[in-house]
Amino acid sequence: MLRHGLRYEEIAILELMRNDEWQVAVDAGWPALVNATARAVAAGRIRPTALLQCADGERSLTLRANLARLLVELPDFQSPRDPVWRHR
């Protein structure tokens, strides 16, 4: 895990993405999670690139797939690279 230097909210996103716990933790569902994440990104509290770098070193395919799904749904998100969604 390459979580050193991540912010608390970034770690929380990674933990939610690790499995399908986000379905229990987020009352209003996936759209609410996407909207909350987009607001946090816009405010500078969550850095998508830092999440991608950390996810790249994770074993969990579910985490990488869920994170990829989340990030591509963010407005104006453009990945600086393409590894996370390849599910090595």
C-alpha cells in the first residue's frame, strides 16, 4: 500500500472502493457518492491522481474497478494515464 501522504478523505474513498461497502455506507447510493467526491475534488480535498497512484499498488481488483468507475464519472476528470482500469 502506498498510502503515505494521502489525506484522510482519500483513504476513506479507497476503503469504500475496496469492496461494495459503499452501498451500505452511502445512504443515497452511487450518485450521492459521485457528487460528494466531485465536490471534494473541486475543493482540493481529494486528489484523483494520488488515488490512482495508490490504487496502482493495491492488490484488490474490486478497489481498482470501483475507483475507476468513480473517477470516470467525475465531471472533467481526465486520467493522466490508463493503468487502473486494466485490472491486471
